[in-house]
Amino acid sequence: MRRAPWTLSIAAAAILVWGMKAVVVRAGGDDEAARPDFYMTKVRPIFQSNCFRCHAGMNRRGGLSMSTRAGLMKGGRDGVVIVPGDPAKSLLMKGIRFEGPAKPMPPPAKGNKLSAPDIATIERWIRAGAVMPADAPVQ
């Protein structure tokens, strides 16, 4: 029995599309920066060492609390500090890079500029959606 050539083409196309979907899902879904534990193990320690002194717990300089996701998403007196998925529009990135209208953070008088690897970690986290637990504990 001979099959029509188009049935084989449909089957081949279906396998190709299924394979492409699997690759796309794997590529987008495996970025560790899109997981809450990335925040807890990589980003939070940077914030804790450099930001929490002025922006966590009872300290909310500039109206910004970095204690929780809600506080970060709300922002401070200067506006929203994080735009999930878009580090270029995030005031936090401008501040830690000492760029533009944002105030340099941490303030030069209080500490040094963050290291390039720390800035890259925060940028990667924001690009991945700034995923973090709803109420990350502050210590």
C-alpha cells in the first residue's frame, strides 16, 4: 500500500514544530534568574550588604522599602525603581550604575559603587522578571 506524499510531509512538519516548541520552552524556562531562589541566594545578599541599611525594615530613605516585592514594585519618592523585564527603564539600574537622573546608589559618601558582577547579577534578575518571594525576610 502506497501512502500519499503529503501525509509524510504533515508528519514531518508536526515533528519539526513539536521539536521547536520544546527547544523554545527549554530555552526560556531554564533561566535560573527567573526563580525566587535566585533572588534569595544571589540578589538579596547584594541588597543586604549595600542597600538594606537605608531601604529595609523601618528604614525607608526616599520612601523606598526593599524589604518586600511589594515595596520594590511600589518604588519611592522618585517613582518606580524596577520595571520587571526591562533593566534599561529601571531607576535601580541607573542608580547602581551612577547614570542619568537617578541618584547614585549606594551614595558615594556611604560606600563604594557595586562591582560589575553584582550589577550584572541585578540586571539579569530584572531582565528575567524580578522574581522574588512575596515577602522576602529581612535580617
